[in-house]
Amino acid sequence: MIRISNLHKRFGKLIVLDGLDLEIKSGGIFAILGPNGSGKTTLIKSILGMVIPNSGDIKIDGKSVLKKWDYRNQINYLPQIANFPGNLTVNELIAMVKNLRPKKSNDIDLIELFGLQPFLDKKLGNLSGGTKQKVNIVLTFMFDSDLIILDEPTTGLDPISLINLKEIIQKEKEKGKTLLITTHIMSLVDEIADKIVFLLDGNIYFKGSIDELKLQTKQTDLEHAIANLMTKENV
Amino acid sequence: MFKILKYSFYDLMRSRWSYVYFLFYLALGFVLLFLNNDINKAIITLMNIIIVLTPLIGTIFGVMYYYNSKEFTELLLAQPIKRSTIFMGQYLGISISLTLSLALGLGIPFLLYGLFRSTAIFDFGLLLVVGSFLNFIFVALAFNIALSNENKIKGFGYAILMWLFLAVIYDGIFLISLLVFNEYPLDKFSLIATMFNPIDLSRILILLKLDISALLGYTGAIFKKFFGTNLGMIISFVVLFLWVLFPVWRMNIKLRRKDF
């Protein structure tokens, strides 16, 4: 379980997170939504310890994770932009990440699933954007961790890989994992998310299930419901 | 840390630039030996090149590597590894691969020429040690600048300015101040001023070891008195060492508060 209390983060004069409180119970898929610049990535990076909050606390399973690093062994993270050292091969990169995390991994199944075998000995610098994203996904899902964080996971994927990705996400959910996903693709949210966390101006503006959101905004589809949330604030 | 070091090192060792750098030193070594036909003279010419060039290459490589591997660093930051471990690994990876290019590139021609049969072997050794120190110092300084500047162009600009200042402008200011305050005793001042610039310190160290300090006149004599002795040598190396330690320490402080 993740408990975030009174989290503040400023970048210079820009206030990104403004006293954010959030509780995420273990198990299920949580979609973190919000307009551009609403603090989604900052929130995720704070949980990962990549962004250091100005004040507030983040607890995972009751323990504060600020300034710690070993708790990350229980988190898998898919970053937004996949960019790796161009001179390493795919195999070497996978070996390296495995080497850095003393944990069991099922990379072979995933490599097969995404059809990456022909690329294993190619240098990462020569791969296309979509293939890099597949490598990125393999790196993320090859470990068995309780918390999985995906930042725009669908970027650059072809339809087959997208279906594979959704299947993996469902499987992880069935194993009782907690998944946090940010995305701008509403059909994906509609399909997989259990709960929606809507960020606006550095705070939680809505948290609940898709049905609750539709009920509250009196809209029949998710896309309009979200649009409704965004515009309501502006009026 | 050694895992990160290993991969940074592999990555760099396979990049084209490491080879260009290595081949450049290789060619330089052969050409200098061929033209001078004398190891001692070649070493002096080499010193003048190394002292300006290693800091420049270290600075550019350091800044470039930091900005180019930004996304990869983010991937590493999400792994269960300490921040300082990641950056120290990368720092050592760059410094060591640059030092290797330098040592191999120059070592091969000099060995072929018969370095071991010459008396210049210690001078050559000192040259390589000083060159390595300069690599470690300037990569660390470059990392500091890159860590403090999100903007790539700004980071590059500051890094080049830093190099220009230490390699050229500092000497200018130093000389002008010697001229202006010519009436005062300046031995202590010049000794201390030298310590504050790793390039100057390296240059003087080598010049004195090569025993051409007579060329430096009165100041040379004072320096000889100081640096020529073992104590002077030790102090100079300690100062060079501090020049590595201080930027590395600041890097670690900066890392603790940095957002990625």
C-alpha cells in the first residue's frame, strides 16, 4: 500500500504538487490522469525517489521511502522515453539490468512474446523507436515486483504489441500486483483501469471508479467525462 | 558501483570517439618521435600538447556523456541502486577509458622507440600520471557543471569557458599580476596561485622534473627549490589529488538534492 501525505514539490516558482494526499491500496490497476503539466510524472518520480519533494512523506507498506533506495527492488518502472546506451546490444542491456537486480526474471518468455530474438545481438543505437519501447517493456516486466509503474506505456507500439502489453498488464493484475499507469489514451483506461486518479493543479481532483466518474459528470463515455472534469475547473 | 563502471566503460570503449582519441595520440606519438628523433625532446613537445588537450577532451567527454546518457541514467535511477553509486560508476568509467586511450596511444610508439632503454622512462611515466590526473580532474569538473545545468547548451558553454579560463585566461591574469606587483616579493604568491590551477600545477611539475627550470629564470629557481625536493613533489601530488576529491565531493552533495 502506498500512502502519500501532504506532498509539496516546486520547480523554481512553478508549484507542481501542492499538498497532495493519496492512498493506493494494494492490488488493481490505477490510471493516473490529468492535463499536461498536472504533475503526473512528478508524482510517479517522487514515489521512485527520482524527484525529491520539498515536504511531505511517501510511505510504502508503512515505511517512509524518502532518501532510501533499496525499496526500489519491489518496484518495476517503465519510463516515458526509452533511450539506452547506443553501443550496448539488447542482450548486454538485459544482462546488465538483471545483474543490477538480484532477483528472478522471466526475460526469455517476454523476448519471445514481443518477437525480439532477431534483435538480441543488435546495438541499441540501431533499433527503431518501437523496438526500443519493446525492450523497455521487457526490462520492466521481467521482474516479479509488487508495484509496477508505467509512464505512457503505449508510445510507438504496433497493434500486436499493444495487445500483448494489455495481456501482460491483466496477468500482473490477476497476480495481485498494484499497477500505476499514466496515459492519454482513454480507450486503454476504459479497457483496463479499475480506478482513476485525476490530478489537477498539483492535487487530486477526483479519485474513484470509471462508473463513479461517469455518474458524477453525467456523461456516458469516459473521454467526455474526463474532458468534462478538465473544463469544469476552467469555468 | 563496479557494475555501472563496467558498463559505462564498455559503452565508451566501443564508441567511435574513444578510438579517434586513441588513434590521435598514437599518431601524435609516432610523429613527434619521428620529427624529433629524440625521446627527451619529444616528451617536452608532448607535455605542451597533453597539458592543454587532456583537460579539453576530458571536459567535452564528461559533459557530452552526462547529457547523452540522461535517459539511461533515469532507467538506472529506478533500479535499487544508490544515486551516488550510479554517478561515481559513470564518472570512473569515463575517466578510466580516457586514461587508457592516453596511456595506450602514447605508450605504444614510445615503447616501440625503445623507451625502456632510455633514461627518459621516469619523465614519460610522470607525463602519463599527470595526464591521468588531468583526465580525472576535468571529467569531475565537467560532471559538476552538467549536474548544475539542465540546459545542454548552457552546460556545454560553461564547461568550455571553464577549460578556457584554466588553460589560457588564468595564465594571462597570473602574468599581468606578476608584472603589476613586480615591486613586491611574489614567490609565495606565485606558488599559491599555481596550486589553484591544476593545469599550471601539472605543467610546472613536469618542467621541473625535466630539469629545464633554468629556462624559467628567477621564479623557476624558487619553484625548483620547492617542487624539486621530494616534499615539493609530494605536496604537488597531494594538491592534484585534492583537485580530484573536491569536485567529486561536490558532485555527491549536488546529487542528493537533484531532481531527475
